[in-house]
Amino acid sequence: MAVNDVSCRFTPGTLTAIVGPNGAGKTTYFNLVSGQLRASAGQVLVDGEDVTNLAPSARTRRGLGRAFQLTNLFPQLTALENVRLAVQSRADAGWSFFKVWNSRRDLIEKAEAVLERVRLADKRHVAPKTLSHGDQRKLEVALLIAMEPKVFMFDEPTAGMSVDEVPTVLELIHDIKQRGDATVLLVEHKMDVVRSLADRIVVLHNGTLVADGDPATVIASPVVQEAYLGVETTRD
Amino acid sequence: MTATSVIPAPFDESRSRAGFLSRALSSDLPRSRALSFILIAIVLTLALTPLLFSGSQPLSTAAKICVFIVLVASYDLLLGYSGIVSFAHTMFFGIGGYGIAIGLEKLGPDWSSVAIGLIAALALSAVLAIAIGLLSLRVRAIFFSMITLAVASAMAVLASQMSGITGGEDGLSFQLPYALRPAFRVFSEPVFGVMINGRIVAYYLVFFVTVGVFLLLLRIVNSPFGRVLQAIRENEFRAEALGYRVVAYRTAASVISALAATIAGGLLALWLRYNGPDTTLSFAIMIDILLMVVIGGMGTMYGAIIGAALFVLAQSYLQVLMDAGSKALAGIPLLPNLVHPDRWLLWLGALFVISVYAFPGGIVGRLRQGKQS
């Protein structure tokens, strides 16, 4: 069993960091929440509505937005088209057969604005397969922002990014949190990032929840020091 | 079969262009001078065939090209744009043919029989496509392909067994409405030296329905819906995560494609005044369609026009050409045998292998690439 007995309630306007060593079950936990995996037991509720038996697409339409750890884009479509598809889904405009897609200027403009925010506007006509890794990560974040979900799930958004690209993404996540109406979940390895952004830290270890609380308390707790942070501090 | 690796590099297409032509082509212009030229040449030739050529053979070839443009374009929607490999496309083609044939044979040669036959065929195709889609499009792609193969084979057997309705292996010959019969005259005098008879009316019916259905399919692949299909083809997992119900979109794509194939089958039956297992239902046609899509260029729509024109012309005239070649080479050892008309399939096969190897993006992909480099 990859994840067992992890119960959490996440409130809008807060950012919760989910941390733990490799293989702790962080991504599996995300997959259970966003529907890529079905849990053998337990429930997922969004605004009180049970979404446990819904497909990923149905959960997305109910406000669960997910960005992936391993970049997961439409490799041959342009960056703009990748984002536009997210905007189009949000606008519920996919079931339109007889209009030309680019007649919806509003969707294209919205997609362009999102690309502007992640600083990819100049690469709007480049396909992801030819983008640098860092740019692909930014595009991944752009897709999530374009979906305007109630719950933002970031899975190591800065992994593999060069140092000068990281602040752009962290600023974006910070802005989303500051808006106050969205719930942000962040899987992150870098403890400095977690410290600077998180209102709350959940620690997973071997698929179980070992600590949950405000950053200062969690980081100071002995179980966390031993299970996760201890390893990292000795390595540093 | 992956359809993704052969799509030409993206370009700026987010600006909608003005103008009638651009609107008719749904802003999806050929994007290559050579391609535009070839397409205009094909369409003009098809439009003017009754005036340019005499005799029934060129007109029949042109009508067949038209029918296959619709059939191949509808298959491209499935294979090239949605990444779905179906072997049931000829089944829907056959349903269209039988719809018209049974309608005209049982209800008499008038337009209401055509309408009833076509509507019944479209309804049956839609129901079958929805059933196959919902049952099998949610599972692995190979399973869907196998299901379509099984259903199509069952349908072919059914058509040949139910000879009371379908005419069995012999098929059905029937009379057309009066306006489409050779004896019908639109004008009492010839126009540009050509007597406009019912055959020519029938040809233009085929031609204009082809133009209409092709433009409609081109519009659909360039609609927000068509864009979702391409997203699903590229990354099904992510499309689902973005909130698109992959099964529903795929099923819709296979229904639209099935309906267009049904219309193509109806057109062929109207043109031939006959429908039988060999003209619309056979698996050999399924292979021809696959070849035409791949040769023309998957996921391009325009590839259907070029693929169908090239393939049908080769089918009709390669043997004639080879016969001439064989005679010209008489006396030389081996060579006359190699280009003997009976070997035409060998040469068609060789052409196919070479073209796939040399132009993985099909002819349209190659022409568009040429423009960009």
C-alpha cells in the first residue's frame, strides 16, 4: 500500500506544503486526490461534495487543478495552444463543432496573458518538445494557472529549474496564495522554499502521515528531524 | 500506429484571417504554394470533368475520386486528428451504400426513397458508432481496433447472408430518380458542346456533396472540438486532467467520421446504380483507405484530396500505362514481364513503401516542410 490513512482538510487561502523523503507517497497522494489513481478506501471531498468516484476530468471541472512533476504537455502543439486548451476547458468551450477555434479571441487573449505571467510570451509559438526543461516546467505551471481551479496542486514545480528561473514560479505561487480564495497544495523538496511559502506542513513517510501543523512546530519536531530533515541536514 | 511524429512544425495560426476563402477553409489554408497549386488543379479538373473529357470512363473515375475524398477525409478525422485506429470504416461506407440501394429498390426510384434510405443509414451508423465507442474507447487502443475489426467482419457476413434484403453476394441494382438517369436532359440543346444529361447531373450531385462534406469536416477539425481531439491524440492523460472527457470526445469523433463515411457510401451507390459487398464493404477498400490517408498525409485533411486522386488514378490508369510500357519493352528479357499489367499491385505496393519511407508526413507534410526550410 503506497499511501495509508492520510486524512487532511485544506482550507482556502492557505498554502500547505507536503514534504517527505523520496518514495514517501507524496505524488501518489496527489494522484488519489486528482483522480489518476482510485483509492481502495477513503473519500475525496471538494466543498463538501464527494468526488471519490469521479473521473479526473470531472474532478477538474469541480475545481481540482493539477500540475505534474514529470512534465506532461502536448509536445507538438505550440506553447500558446497548450495554454489555450486549458483556458478552453475552463470556459467549457470544447463542445463547439462549427466555429473556427481562433474565432474565440477572448480565449487566445487569456492564454497569452497567462504566458505573459510565466514569462513565456516570447516563446508562444514554440512547441514544448523544443523548449528547455525550465521553460517546460513554467508551461506546466501556466496550464494550471489557466485552469483557474479552486485547488492548485503543484508537484515540485521548481524541480530541475535553473536558479534564476525559480523566483518567477515561486512569485506566481505566492500571488495565488495571497489572493485568498484558492487552496494551494505544494509538494516540494527544497526546505527554504517550504519555509518561505507554507502556512502549514504535512509530512509523509512510508505512505503515512507523521506530522501536520504550522511550519515552525513541524520542522522542530523530533520525528521530522529524524525521518526527513535529519537526513537532509547531514547531507548538506 | 503513431500519428504524432509526422505533423509539420507549428506556426503562427492564432490570428484569424479575413476573406471568403479563408472562412470557407476554416482558416486552415494549404500553407504551401505547390500544395495550393496541386489542390486547385485537382478541384478544377474534378469540377470540369464532364466538359473536358468525353466518354464514361473519365467521369466514373472522377466520381470515384470524389467519393473517396469524403471517405478518406472522414477517416483522417479519426486516424490523423484523433489517433484512433478503426477497421470499421468500410462498414459505415457499406451502410450508406445499402441504405440508398435498399431504399431505391424497395420503395421505388424517387427522391423520397433516397432521403429515407440515407436517413435510416445515418441513424444506424450513428447508433453503431456510439455503441462501439462507449463500449471500447475507454480501454486500450488496440482493443478498440480489434472490436472494430470484429464488428465490421460480422456486418460483412450479415450483409451477404441476408440476401432477401441486401441481395447477398450479388448486391442490389436499382433505378435512380428520373433526374439522374442518362435519358434525362436538363436543356434540349448541348452546352459547350456537351449534352447535360442525367449522368452529368448525378456527377455534379456527387461533386457538390463532396465539396460540402469536405468543407464541413475541415471546419470540424479546426473547431474548438477538433483542437481537443488533437490534444487527446498528443497526450490523452493530460487532456483528461485538463477536464476534457476523453471517452466522450473520442466517441463523438467516431460518430462524425462514421456519418461522413455513410454519406460517401450513399454517393457511391447513387453513382454506380448498384451496391454490393465488393464495392463498399470489402476489407480491401479498408486497406485502400489506409493507404490513401498515409500517402496524402495524416492529420492534414488536404491529404485526403491528394491521396484519393492519386490512388484512384493509379488504380484506373496504372494498368493501361503498364500495358503500354510492357509492349514498348517487348523483346528485352525480363523487363516486359516486370511491367506487365498483372503486376500493377506490386508496383502500387512499391510506390507505397517508397512514399512512406521518403515522406513520413505524406505528400502534404512533405510539401509544407519544403516551404518552411
